[in-house]
Amino acid sequence: DNTVHTLAAAAAFISSINIGGGFLVTKRMLDMFRRADDPPEHNYLYGIPAIAFLGGYGYLAANNASPDIPQMAYLAASLCCVGSLTGISSQKTSRLGNTLGMIGVSSGVAATLGLLKP
């Protein structure tokens, strides 16, 4: 049982590095097409709902508030990922789509790691 948890944590860690690197490369590619007259971006503000989501998930999971907390976290993460696919379909919303994808994937990884009980 301990080996299974170790392999699951290692797989989540390695996949998060792979996915995170993909999002960073995508952000750099989008920055290459940035024009001088584009409005400034405040991407750090997307961290507020992401931190609220992860903090709420951590609090509810730690207090065993509901056995369905991981499923709700997976649902929210999958909605962010679907929203990211919609966002990256247009050049105007591609940056928002990339950010939603980062939030969705990191939330999914956090929900997976939250299910592992040492």
C-alpha cells in the first residue's frame, strides 16, 4: 500500500513538472506575439481565486467536512480546463485560456495529492 502511494505521488510530481513546463512554453510563445500597444496584463490577480480554491479545499479536506470534497475539486478543475480550451481557441482570449489551464491543472494535481493519506 505504501508503494502504491509513493508511485502515485511520484507520478503526480513528474506530470506536474511536464504540464507546468508546457504552460510556461505556451506563455513565452504568446509573449512573442505581444504588440507594443497591447494593454498591460495583471496575471498575478488570477492567483487570488486559485489560492482561495486550494485553501478552501485544504481546509475542508483536513476537517473531513464532506466525503465528496475531492470530487467537487475535480469538477472545478475540469471546468477550468474546459474553459481553457475555449479560451485558447481565440487569439484575443488565449492568455486567459492559458491561465485557466494552469489553475485547472494545478487544482487537479492538488486534489489528487489531497486524496493520498500517509
